[in-house]
Amino acid sequence: METTELIKKFYTGLKESNGEQMISCYHDDVVFEDPAFGKLEGERAKKMWLMLCKNGKGTKVEFSNIKANEQTGSAHWEAWYNFSQTGRSVHNIIDASFEFKDGKISKHTDYFDLHKWASQAMGWKGKLLGGTNFFKKKLHQQTKATLDKFQG
């Protein structure tokens, strides 16, 4: 499968809450990283998408600007959802980069403004603390615990 088609398949899976389709695009040794979850490898990266698809009821996703060659790729995507812990509305704007190995995504990094996200998801507390290392560390602990619980 061509790499641009692979990225489209990945985001179509996200748009349709089809975690299995998404993780079929990932290499077994995939490394995922973003400001909310930090660095996840292999099965944990795959489980994160399964969890987000399962728990992300009502999430709207749009993707665009997909560019790729045999080694690397990029995409822009946006998500609209209610943050589960506060019920607050979030519009997250994300730019992604990819690396490929054996016809699959081997590295996936999402970039977004964590402070802006925190302000939307958590209100004044997020606006106040969302740009700090303290907040980032606490968020990584929380997302890790949520993923651990999902994995059983």
C-alpha cells in the first residue's frame, strides 16, 4: 500500500472509531508520541488508539494535507470532542509526522499546543497550569494509569 493511502486508511479508521483499522496500519515496533500521552511503544501505542476509539463517543475528526514518500510522511488533523473528565468541549488542532518501515507506520508523532488543549479541557486550571512541566508530568501519569486500566 502506498504511504499516502496508509495514512488515509489510518485517519479514516479514527474518523469512523475503528481502532482495529487504525492499528493495522502500525508496525509491531511502532513508537508513538504526543504531548498528552508522552511516548508509547508497540502494543501500548496500539491499545491507546483502541481505547480512544472505544471511549470517544461523539468525536468528530477531519484530516487533510497528507504528504508522504517511502520513508516519511505528514498530515494535519483536527478533533472535536467533549473531554471525559470535565465534559468541556475541545477542538484540538494537530500536525502529525510519520516514518515507515516494511509498509507500515513505524513512528508517529503528534504535535499540538498542550496549553491551549488544557485551557479548553480543564478551564481556568488548564489555562493557569497547562503550560507547565508539572502539568505535563501529571497528565502523563494520568494517561498512563487510564491506559493501564484499559489494558486490564
